[in-house]
Amino acid sequence: MRTGGSTLFNFLSIGLLALTIVTLIGYLVILVDPYVFFNPFPPPRRLGEVPPTPAASPTPSLPPTWTPTSTFTPLPSPTPRPTHTPTGTPTPTATWPPTPTPTPRVTRAPYPFTCEVIYRRPEYDHWSGVAGHFQDLDGNPLPGYRVRVQCPGVPQVFDLVAGADARFNLIYGNEAAWERSCDPTAYRPLQIQVQVWCKEPDAQGNCAPLSEPITVELGGYASASLGYVICTLNWEEWR
């Protein structure tokens, strides 16, 4: 009984193994060609794989006979009117970006110094005259320069040195200050000539002017009885 049972079990095992191999082969064939006849669920065919329908062959026909066509006679073209010659369009020039505006300084002049007048009330007492100071382009005092003052009706020309009198430096708050009174007792309308001259005369005793002569016109009242003259050096490298 045991031998017979073992033989039956062996046959069943061999059959099951063969059936498994056949099933695997079937799956492999379906994987390679899904449209095989024994595939129960074949995928739908794509449009490009549908076999084309044979087209009908055209029936040969005789060529048509030639019919002469009428010759086209062109109409005379109108004479073109003269046109105006276009004028040339000017080429636009390149626009450069604006450059930064430099800090304005005193305008350069033919002389080393440029002088301007500010009218004000005298610092002390009642008198009429001129005062002032010397400075460079940055406002620093420049003592030692000479200024010549010509008062009206006075033949003498006063030759003053800027910064030489410590009292004037203290009164006007500048180390290169100077002052000259033309009427020490009252407010008077006056015309006073002022001009800058050199620091020291040359070997021949000559002293060249360093500014244009300016006329200081006093008004004859308190707020315009002092002409304050500020002389600024135009040339930075000049001393």
C-alpha cells in the first residue's frame, strides 16, 4: 500500500510541475505577443495597427483635347505722377547721462583775488568807512596781504596789512581782518576805492595789484555805513 501511494503521489507531482511549466510558457508567449490566439483578454489594437483598406484603383481615361485660349491684351498702364523726394531724417544724437554738478566755487578772474562788498552797520560808534578780510576758497584766513583804500576828498592812499591789528581780528572774527574809517564821526554817503596789492614789494620797490579796484558806495545811514569787503583767492595753488 505504501508503494502504490508513493507512486501516485509522484505522478501527481510530475503532472503539477508539467502544468506549471506549460502555464509559465503560455504567460511568456502572451507577454511577447499579446495577440496570440489563446490569450483570452487580448488588448485593443491601436489605430496605426489596423490593416489599411485597399484603395480603389483609378480608371484610366483619355487625355482631354487641347482647346486654344484667347490671348490677353494688357491695357496701357497709367503714367505715374512725379512724387516728392523724401527729405533725410536727422540722425538722433546720443544723450549722455548728466554728470554730477561740482560744488560751486568763486569764479576765476584775471587777478588772484576777487572781492565782494556786504553793507552793514559799523561794529562800534557812529562812523563811515570800510573793513574786510582775506580768505582762500575754503574760507581759511590769509593774513599778510595789503589793501589800498582811497577815501573821497583825501589825497592820501591808506596802505593796510590784513591781520596786522589784533583788535580788528577780534572785532570781525577773522585772523586776516582790516579796517579803515573815512569819516570817524558820522554816517555819510561816500564812494570809497578799495584794491588788493601784493604782500611785499619786489627788489625795485614795486608792488603789483592782485585784484580789480572796486567802489564801495555807502548809503549815509546806519545799516549801510560800513562796506565789508571779502576778498577770496581764486587760484588754489597761488600764494
